[in-house]
Amino acid sequence: MINNLDISDFLKNYWQKKPLIIRSAFPCYQSPVSADELAGLACEEFIESRIISENNTETKWQLEKGPFNESRFTTLPETNWTLLIQGLNKIFPEFDDLLHQFNFIPSWRVDDLMASYAAPGGSVGPHLDQYDVFLLQAQGTRKWMISEQAIEKDNFIENIPLKIIKDFTAESEWILEAGDMLYLPANVAHYGIGIENCMTFSVGFRAPSYADLISSFIDDQVTDIPDTMRYHDPELSADANPGEITPAAINNVQEILLSQLKDKSKVEDWFGRFITDYLNDNAYLEENSLSTNEFLSEFKINGYLRRPATVRANYLSNKNHTIHLYINGAQFKYRKNTEQVVKLFCNQHVIGFTNTEALVQEPNNLALLCELYNRGYLEFSDEQNKN
């Protein structure tokens, strides 16, 4: 649980409305990884990493993208640089556990966990994000300054690969220590500067653009529309202005477009596939071939099942005695009698045998859990659920 956070009050008064500082959100917090381990990860091909530095050159801000050579970290100055590592929850179970502390937000909204390690004076510059974010101070101290004023389009530094605000005036500022956390709604300008060597974890939330939503839906539906369905206007009358696109024609076209949205089941199925695949990695999942009895035996021995962080899973309950499960862009349909397992799989990333022993006595439930494991969507674990 997040300390000093009233979830109902937060959702009502702060979520996507205004910033909130949460002192001792995670009391006595200690980072599961060190600065050296982050530097090591930044040298790996499969890790998305960046170094942002501030200097006295004409452009002032510099961006370098990984992977880096180990020697790069021996040449960095003592101040004014930041290392960013993306997707730590997909590498370390401890970060996946931390991410699930934010389950009071729908899981399909949660993106990933990013680490920011800064030397004294290190920063990524004053900027804004187009998504909500929680900033957890994991080590050392960092000063955060924010401005809730709208940032004009011309108030960004030109000709650099970073969207840094040119003229930033702080309205509020705080110093965060380990365990403190700052929530920022989308598009709130903020500027964090390391006071000493420090580490911050960012929990971001996915916010698909309207363009992404509309283009994806159209691309998904267009293949199912037969070529025989064509524009037609049987009530056409003679017009003295043949060059005019009439209001009737526009109404006709609008009705054609809106007709594709009238079938709610089409929207549901598309969105389930879209959102579990949106911004997700095409990670390799190891498939298995255990029988239900073999699976049950292994489940008892290990004690826990863990859903890998690379597995995105959400569900939709339907009225026709089925439940639709969406995993990494794929759709599965199951009977309502397995709904308890589907919800358990989607709502909890760690499933303990002790808590589900009665549930798996039902053959359909056991078969579904075994199927999810064999597809690579679950893996055995002896780690206790930390949430």
C-alpha cells in the first residue's frame, strides 16, 4: 500500500486535476538496483537508455542514446548529467511488484517504470509530459519545481532533440527525499534537479492519442467491410449547382462513417486487442506442454504463479455467457464458468496456490490456468506476493 495516500480523495480531487506531494509514500524506501547496475544495463542492446547532459555549449542540452560502452561512464563529469533507463519492471520482479502498487488505476492505463539517475545538478530540463506520472524518490534528494501555466508552442528550445521549455517560471517547489513521491497530471510543466547523487523512479500511464485510436480502429475494421458496400444516393434530385457538395451528401457520408461505430461489440473487441498491444514489446514467451495434473503438481511445489511484466492482460464481461480475455493483442473467449480465473489472472500479477486451492479443484478452472501457463502467459515462482 502507498502510505499517506487516500485513494478515494486522490481520484476525486487530484487525478488529472492537480499535482500532489505525498511524503513518505514508501517509508524507508531502498532502491532494488544500484547506480552501477543501471550503468551496466545501459550497455545492453535490449535496454532503452539515454544520457542527458547540460553544459556550456551553444545548444546547452545534449542527448545521447544507448547502448553505451562502459568507458562512457568513466568520462562523465561529476555534475550536470542524468542517465535514464526505461522498462525496469520488465527486468526485475521487484519493480513489477512496485508498479502493481498503483492498481487503483485501471491496469490498461499503466505503462512502465523508468529510472532516472542524476549526478548533482543533473536534470532532463524543464519539460512537460502528455501523460500522468508518479515520481518516486528512490535515493538521495532532488528538487522539483512545477508550473501549472499553459506552455505556448513557441516556448520550447529549437534545434535540439529534446522538448525543453525555453522560459520556465516555477510556481511551486519541493525537495523530495527517499520514499517521497510527487504526482503530476499530464501537461504540467516540471523541472527536477539532483541536489546530490540521486535516483528517481517514474511510473507513467499510457494515454493513446485520438489519432492512434481512430487510425487503429479504421485499420482494424476496414478489412471486414466488403467491396460491394458503396456510397449510394437513391433519393437524388436535379440540382442547379452540380459543383456543390450538398449538406445531404455530407449527412450521407457522416452516416456511413458513424455506422461503423454503432456495433458496440466491434468497438469492444478492437479496443481489447488494441490496448493490450499498444506500446507493448514483442517479448519472447516460453511455451510449455504440461498436462493439467503435471501443472497442478508444479503449482503446489512452487507455491506461486507470476504473470510476466511483458504480458498485458485485460478482460471484458459479455452478456452472452462468455468472457473475452485480451492478452498482448490476442483475443480469447471463455465461458462464464471460468470468469473467476480470468479476473484473477488479469487483476493480480501473482497468484498463490494457498489462496486458489479451492478454485483449482474445478476442472475448468484448472484447465484454463494450465492453458495460460502453457502459452507462456504465466510462470512458476516461489516468491511471495509483496503487495
